[in-house]
Amino acid sequence: MGELSGRTIIITGSSRGIGRSMALKFAKHGASLVIAAKSAEPHPKLKGTIYDVADEVKAAGGKALPIQVDVRAEDQVHAMVESAMKNFGRIDALVNNAGAISLTNIEETPIKRFDLMQNVNSRAVFLCSHAALPYLKQAPEPHILSMAPPLNFKSAGLRNHGPYMLSKYGMTMLSLAMAEEFKKYRISVNCLWPKTIIATAAIEFAVGNRETLKHCRKPEIVADSAYEILTTESGVLTGQCLIDEELLRQRGFTDFDRYAYDLDYAGRLHPDIFLDE
């Protein structure tokens, strides 16, 4: 029996990348996973659908419920939560991982892209958390975890990526507020963010290119960090903006080369833009 045995965890944006890695990590420790994402059909450039990940979760020893959901749609989010309860009878954790990114400045960001980032990032944290709250209140060890950065108003990214940073800092602010508000329910609410750029499709296609991936770490470092958070006793760790490497070092991890996308570049990793002052 794993440490997450019997627990149900909803992960948004879990058809690929960091969300997929989290799902597989949690599955190996006995969790039931709600694989929630828009990707129900194969994409010509991006591998992975909710059904592919659900099959991988089952193969890893977990239970899986694939649900196609647009985190911008209130009715779909509530239906996702109700389906989770109907299938698994409980919700123990919500991981707000779905995201939209455009590293453009204010002048060059179309309003349609601006709205997309605010709605998929910060608004979805509010919507998904609000929908799951009644059931999290019933869980013995409830957690909300958002993929959001620490507040850093000295970041060089403010000069060039204001709209995206607003959406991510909104996730952070909402998470910190929930941590305080939900203490009375013993719900732990935290943010998690990578110290370095993570090798995902978003990095390859929206930020850089395949060459950029050489300077990244694999999503498994974030998944391992998320596991450490979700297996920490409820109420002990809350209201924190955690960095993956720092948290893992505190928990006794020492081998970080294994997370390198390309071991030859392990000493030349790109720091995440939110942490680069």
C-alpha cells in the first residue's frame, strides 16, 4: 500500500508534461487520479491525451478517470468534480496545473491572448478550488497545490512578460489567501514552482525550441516535489511558495543530475524567468 493509497487527486492539465508526470508519480503510490485536460484527441505536434495518461496511470498501479474539461467553463469544472465524487467517493487533493503562456509584453499581447492567460491561470485556480472545496472539507488530509511562482517584483520578466506574470501571480495570491481562509478546515494550500526551466511542450513550442530543452530539467523533479507536499500531514505545510529543488534538498534529496534532460548540460541549466532577478 502506497502513501497515497485510497486518496483521490484531481490534476488539471494532466494530459502531458508536468501534470502527466505527477499523475504517474502519484499512481505508483496508490492514488486514484482524475486526469483532467482539454486534450481528448491526438495532436499533430503534441503527444498525449487524457486517455493515454489514464492508461499509463493504470499500468503504474493507480486508478484513473479521464475527463475532458476546459477549466474556463464553470459547468465543466463542476461536472468534473461531481464525476470524481461519483466514481471515487472522495476528493483529497486538487492540483491546479493547467496553464496558458505567452511571453509577450503588454504592447504586443492581443486582448484575446491576455484573457486566455487570466482565465486558464488565475481564474481557474479560483473556479476549481471553489468547486472542490465542499468535498475537500470532508477529506482527512486535504490539499490544494497550484503551479505558481513566488512573488518576485524584481524579476526581469516584468519588463517583457507582464500579462503572463499577472496571471501567474494571481494564482499565487489566491493560493496564499486560501491558505489563510481554509486553515479552519485544515486544508493545506501551497504553491510549487521549478528552480529551472522544465522540458515541456510549452517550452519547446511557445518559449524556445528543441535546443532549449538541453538546458532544462525533466518534469519528474516537479512531480517528486509535489509528492513530498501532498504526503505532508495536512496543516503542517501551508501558505508556502515552494521551489522544487529547495524543497527536495530539505527532504534529503542529493542527486539532481538525474533530473537533467541532457546530462551533458546538467551544469548549464536555465533558471526560471520568475526567479531570475
